Amino acid sequence: MSLSDANIKHDILKEIVSLIGETRFGMWFGAAPELVLTPSRVQICVENSFSAEWIRQHFSTQIQKAVSVVLGKKMDWEIIAEHAVHLPVGTNRLDTNGNQAQVNTDAENRQADVSKKRRISAKSKAGQQQGTTFRSLLPGAGLYERTVRKTQSPKVQPPRLPVVRKQLSPPVAECPPQKPLSPARTSNTVEQRTPPAENHVRNSNNAGTVRNTPSLQVQTLDNFVEGTSNQLAVRAAELAVRYPGKISPIYIYGSTSVGKTHLLEAVKNQFRRHPKIKPPLYLTAEQFTTAFIEGLRQGIPLFRNKFRDISVLLLDDIQFFAGKESTQTEFFRTIETLKKQGVQIVLTGNRSLADLGSVLKPEIITRLEAGMECEIHSPERETLLGIFRQMVTARNLPISDDVCRFVVSRLTTHARQLSGALNRLHAVLLTAGTPMTVTAAENALQDLIRNNIKSVKMQDIEKAVCETFQLGSHSLQSKSRTKKVSHPRMLAMWLARKYTRSALSEIGQYFGDRSHSTVVSAQKKVDQWLAENAEMDTSEFSDSVSEIIKKVENILQLG
């Protein structure tokens, strides 16, 4: 090859680098890509077929521009995998710096390979003496290993938390497909699934005693708190454990803090009980993406072997794949291969498949739709109570069931909010050393309770009161003064004063164009009813005023 040819090749590679950047060039083209000039075309040889396909799809414009700029004319070009190229003996190889490397004969190549292996072996032994081996981000996967030299600044490892191991139930025996492996649980209700109140609450005489070391509970389907909000998702998880691979993939979605990740962890721990099934591969979509990028550098076959030689795949937060076209392609190929192998797949996300259709490839959506899709809704009051009781029991805290019910009645957003509230109550118990009462809990959580109060409108109050008293939708705005309508109207005015910032005149005007003095009178009347613990008796309704207010607040999700 002439010097002018070497200069042309160097200029073409240099122009490509300037157009796509050094980082992407090094990742996809490699350190020394082969470039062959012929009278009719330019051939660029890269390390593997995957890189070649990627370059064709993403860098075609830049390569054509680089070839045209350097050669001064438009010329055909192609990207081919290096293993498919058979170069004649004596052909020169050109790296990005313009240096030439002679392609040797077969005998010389074999000798070079032997020498290279010896050098690598020697370096590996030296590295073991000088460095520390660590694994990649994948939990338990051990995809890749690298060597960190002692000459580099050492990384500070995070402190290890103490783990209190809990005795798990005996392993589930593997059974024929037509029969369940074994029931993952014994009950379908919150009350039966969670220990009774006596197990959560210690005697008030010992309420001042607090254990500083909480016991950590292993999340399984046996202790996962179930309610109407997550019942379908729990059933799907049980089916996955009982009949691995029969219904796959399973996609569970819901808003933040409704228990998707906890349910996925419960499935993981449940599968670990199976003595004849490989431990499940559990990771987030972000970790999958990181491993895929690392696989592009280390070798795609290694990545694929690790992700496809499994029995169960549990993947959290698949919405993270949005905008990552190549990762989505590899993810689709992975689930397609696993599904053909009968592998159980369980995925979670923050929105439905219909909503994910705008950010994920259609082929991924259709594959997931062929499995089972189920939603976890925001937990209802009883489910939150079961979760909070479980948190209290796990920490061995002396908190009565009355306090548990009070906290759940005031903090109704999600379970993580309850966890934060329990942290504060725990701190108060350690500081004060006195029993935790409802009043003490209210004082400790007053800012959280205040911030949790839902913003309501008078239309919401009107609708809730009419629903409670079984009245027509606009009855409270009518001119009627009958007891059946006037008493609920006064109660609605009282609630509007408590939960809205509307002025007296605005409240009066909304409820039938009445004066502000009528609103003041209604407020005083309801306060009197509450002080006397009176009952409100209409032609179709009779109950204490305090109970009626609780019912309305429950409809409004305020209490």
C-alpha cells in the first residue's frame, strides 16, 4: 500500500471521528478499524456483526460525508464484520493514528496468539497481586470483572447493615405442571394475612420499653399485605410461582409507592424456596441498560449468555427503556428468547401498556399484552392499616392499635408516608420514654397531618353530603327549609368552613344564595350538636352527627 493510500485512509477515519466524536468512534469502530480502498468502494471492517449493523443504522450519513470530503467525490462504502474479511498476506492494517500494522502469515499469527496468551496470563497474575477484583452492578449476576490497581485512589465501600435472618417456611417441592407446586399463602383477606392486633401491639403497661434493634422481615407472598387494590396483582404473582412459565410475561403497573417493587421482591424470595429452580435474576431496567452497554464493550455473547441462561427474570421499572432504541431491541430479543424457553418473566412499570405504547417499540408492547397485565391501585384504608401494623411489628415498637388506626386515618397517601411517620414515632418513643398515646402521636405528626389534608371545593362537599343523606344533586342549593334538607345544608356549610378558604359570603351564596349570617348560625348549630353528641334525624336518615361527619370525610378522603 502506498503512502498516499495510507494518508487517505487516515484522513477518512479522522473525518469520521470529527463527525461522531471520539467516544462513540472508540465504542463502535474499535481502536484500530480496518479500512480497505478499492477503485469502486471503501470497506470499513469492525470487530463484530453487531457493531457493523449498529454503524449502518446510526452513522451512515457521517460515513458518506467523510468519504466524499476526503476523496472529493461520492463513492460507495460498506461496513463488514472483521471475521468475514479475508485479507491477503502482507496487507497493512491502519489504526486511527495512521500507523501501519502488517498482517502476518498463518504461522506467524499462531505464534503471535501463543505469545499474546502468555502475556495476558502474566498480566493476570500480576493483577491479582496488585489489584482487587470486583463485579458489575448486576445483583448476584457477576457479569464482568475488572482489576483496580492499588495505585488508583481506593473506593470507600458503604457500611454493611446487620441482617437479621428470619426462618422461612420449608422449600416448595416441584410438582407436575397440572398440579400447583404448593399454595404460596393460606388466606385472601387483610385481617387473616396479617397477624392479629394482639401480635402487633404490646401491653400498655410495658409501653415505655422500646427495642433499639428492629427485626428485618423477609418479604414473601405469605406476609405481603393484600387488599382489593392489589388483589389481581397478588393472584398473578401466585400463578407465576405455582406454574412457572405458564403465564408469561406478567406485567404489573401502578403509580409510585403502591407496592410494585415489594411484590416483585416477594416473588423473588418465593422462587428462592424452590430447590430445583435456579435463583431468579432480579434487577431494574436501569441495571439491564448498564449491563447491555458494558456488554457492547466486553462482548455481546457474554451478555446474552448471562441473561438467557436463567429460569426466572424479574425486571423493575421498564419505563426506563423510553428513548433507548438499541436497549429496547436487545430487551425484545431477550424476552422473545426467554418466552420460547418457557422462562417465567415478571415486569413492573408506572403506567399501562397502552400508555407505554408511545415510548416503547410496538413489538415489545404486543409481546407483553400476550401475557397478563394487572394494575395496583392506591391502597385503601384497611390495606394501609395492615401495612402499618406489619411495620410496627417488624420493629417491635410498643404502639397500640388505637394509635395505628389514628395514624392511618390521617395519613392516607401511601405506605412510604406511613414509614416516615413511624420513624418519627420511633424517635419520640426513644426520646420521651413514655407510652405512645393518640394525643402524643397527633402532636408528633401534626405537620405531616396538616400537609396531608386534601384540598377540597364546595362542589366536593355538596356531592359528599348529598351522597351520605341520599339527596338530589342540587338539593342543598334549593330554597327548601324542610328538616330533610336544611340540616344537611348546615352540615355542608360547617364542612366548607373547616376545609375550604372560602369567605362566609361565598359559602352562603353557593348554598342557595344565603347571607353570611346564615352560615355563622349553621356553624354554631353544628358545633352545639357535636358538643351534645346529638343525633341528626331526618325522614330517611338517623345517626350521630359525629358519625355522619366521619362518613362524609371518608368520602372526601379527609379523615
